[in-house]
Amino acid sequence: MSSTQKTHNLIPTLSLILIVFLVWGCQSVNQVQKKQAESLKNLGEAYLRQGDFNSALRTLFEAQGLAPCDPYIQNDMGLAYLGKKRSDLAIDHFKKAIKIKPQYPNAINNLGIAYLENKNYLKAIQCFNETLNDLIYATPHIPLANLGRTYLAMNDYDKAISYYKRSIDMFYEFAIAHRGLGQAYAAKKRYANAISSFKESVRLAPRFAEAHYELAQIYVRQQKYPKAVQHYHQAIRYSSNVNFKRKVQTALDQIQPFEMDYQF
């Protein structure tokens, strides 16, 4: 038998060994390890909610070591990498989650977000549509809004408006969709519509710092400086992001002289 034939015969054998190893690795996690991994996952998710992505990753890496085939841990790791602006690494973990659990719409939606952050718009749209096609998915307003966000990034404002409206029709209280709709209207210079959408966003979510900032920007454009100042202050108050606060303060400092003029 030639060396080439031996190599060809060896490939299926190695593939089978790898599959058996992976299955054995998943099944070999005992109940104690599962409980430990679950506790670490919960702690990692608490760090995610706090925006402490470094602590989340450290904790989730430890959880992954105990339960390497847990799709929820892989999804959480993807979210942590998204928080750290590493969409390339996030994509890897969302793909792992989906490979382990193919019917996992949250991970598919999150993969779409990672592709969107990576400016791979066509793959993002594919993921969001796949999530929408899951008829038992409980929150279809989320991928609808994400499709709006994708088309907004592609400068297709009419499609963005259409998807944001569909998201709002499905769940009116979704403040993120109202904010996105405001962004799309602002891009089309439909400022009255933009103000209405941003105002509804902050009414539904009073601590939505980014929506306050964008509403203030429209008020500046219309020279309604006292209203702009009010919402700039709200944006600073409710944000925990130092860079964002600095950006808002810079915008606020630029209009203070104009705002003073309106006080006399």
C-alpha cells in the first residue's frame, strides 16, 4: 500500500477519534462539575449585566473549563467579547454555541450582532432572518430591530424605518426600536419624526443615555438650546461610560454660550 493510500485511510480514522473524544469530553462532566460551572456562569452573567467584561471573561473561562460543551457558557463568552469590542472573537464563541445547540435563536441573533459589528452586513441579515423564521422564538421584535439597525448601517434608511416600525408594532415598549427609528428619521432629515421617536424612547426608558444625547443633538440643530441642555445633562447623568460622558460634555460646552443667550 502506498503512503498516499495510507494517509487517505488514516483521515477518517482520525476524524472518528476526534468525534469520540469530543463526545466523551462532553459526557464526562459529572454533576459536581455541572453545578460548579452553573454557579460560575451565573456569576459571569452578573458581571455582564454590570458591564465588567474582564471579570465576566475570567469567570466564564473557568466555567468553560468545567463544562466545555455548555452552549450557554459559549454564548455568554461571545457577549463578553462583544462588550470588549472584539467581535471577531465573539463570532467564534457564538458559532461554538450554535454547533453544540443548533436550535438556539438567542445565539444566532447574537452572532448576527457580531457580524454587524464586524461590518459583515449580509451575514448579519442572514442570522436575523434565521432567528425570525424560528416560529417559537419568544421575542421576534429583537431581530426585527436588529435588521433595522443593519439597514441603518448600510444607509438604507427606508428599509431601516420599515423594520423598526415592525419591531414597535410587535412590542411597543421596546425603547431601543424607538431610538433606532429616531436615528433613521434623523438620517433622512425628518427631524420632527426623529424628535417624536427619541422622546418616546426616553419616556419608555428614562435612563437611556444614548437616546437623550441624540434627542439633544436634534434640538441643537433646531436651536432649541434649553431643551438640548436638559437632555445632555440626562445623558451624562445616566451613562456609566467615561468616554461617552466626555463626548456629551464637549457637546454641552459648545452650546453653553448660545443657551445663555436664551436666558436673558
